[in-house]
Amino acid sequence: MGFSTINESNLHHSLKVLYSEIYQGKTEVEQDGYIYDIVSKNGNIIEIQTKNLSKLLNKIQSTINNGHNVKIVYPLVISKRIKTYDENNKLISNKKSPVKGNIYDIFKEITGLTSILLNPHFSLEIVEIEMTEERKRTNEPVQSKNKKRRYKKNWIKTNKYLEEIINTRRFNSKKDYLSLLPASLNQEFTTKDLRNELEKDKTIPARIYKNPNLITWVFLHMELLENTKTLKRTKFYKLK
């Protein structure tokens, strides 16, 4: 079913209010067996998703099959401040996270959506933001609420707040996605070539250019690239 407002973060709520105003829509609408974040004035669907985009695949496909256009709004955290409180809600730490988000971070989020990314009734809107994350210190190391921590930590997230929208980028065509390939890339290239060209851009962090296989995997599954040949176990690609 849909998103429950019981566990809705301030970040999710802020974006939902903003986009409902922009598109003159209603929020938390039950329709066709789902609860949608926003149904716009003209009947289009807008879903705000702060993580795990792939979980929306079945919902998106079903919604498109029911004759609706779907826009997924994904807030990409470019800059984050972390505020930590003790059990009495006293602020004990206020620091800026050293990790900065980058537009190429979307590739790890869209691996499960490759089948619908180029559907004419679908669009992905990336909202690059500054955010504040609130945490609560715990007496002992604990598991996260979503049970995904590899190791327990002595804090839990309690809320996320939108501070500023820096930029917005929409992806709904081949051209939009292929714009993320470096213009300097040869017509035929390997993942090593892709890594080298990405590394030249000093705004792209190492976690991105050290994993060029993820980018080529997504583009191959979107049928934007094709494997032209393999020489000594090295695969070559070009635009399809």
C-alpha cells in the first residue's frame, strides 16, 4: 500500500507540501488500491521517496498501467548537518557531515527501476538539498529502525529536516540520462576509460569514479549502451 504518515519525516512532509502547492494537488489520496503522496489537479501522481526507490517499481508500473503519469521526487542530500541529543533532549553535538552527495549517487538508487526509467509516462525529479538530521544517543549500541545496520551503534535517527533546495534536475529521456556520461569519453570505451574521465572532474568523489561498473550496468539495462566486443576479458561499449 502507500506511505504511512505515522513515520513520515519532516523532510518528506516538507517536500510533499511544496509539490502539492506547485501542482495544485491533494495529498494522501487513496486510489486504485494505493495511497499516493500527491494526486495533482490534472490527475498525475507524484510520490516523494527519500530512499529505496526500487521498492516503488510495482506501484509505479501498476499506476502507469491504470493510465496515469508518475513523477518520483527524490531528495539527494548534497550537504548534511547532524544534531545529536541525549535522552533528555539536550543537544550534545552539532556538526556538519564530511560526506557530500553527488548527482551520480542516483545510480545506486535506480538499479531496480531500469525497466521503467524511459517509459513516456514516468519521470524522475532529483532535488539536491541541504538537510539536518537529528539523532538520539542511546545508552547501549542498538540496531536501526529498519534493521539494516551491519554493526549496532549508540544512536538512532529521529528526524530529517529540509534546510534548502540547491538545485532540481529532471530525468525523463535518453538525453537526460546520457548527459551524465563525460563528453570527453571516446565513442567506444571501457569501464576503465569511464573511470579515468570521471576522475578528471574534481567535483566527483572517489566513491563514484571507483565504481564505473555500476553506471555501465544501469545504462546497459536501460538499453542505452551495447557491448561491442571483448578483448582479453575487457569489454568495450558504445551508445546503442
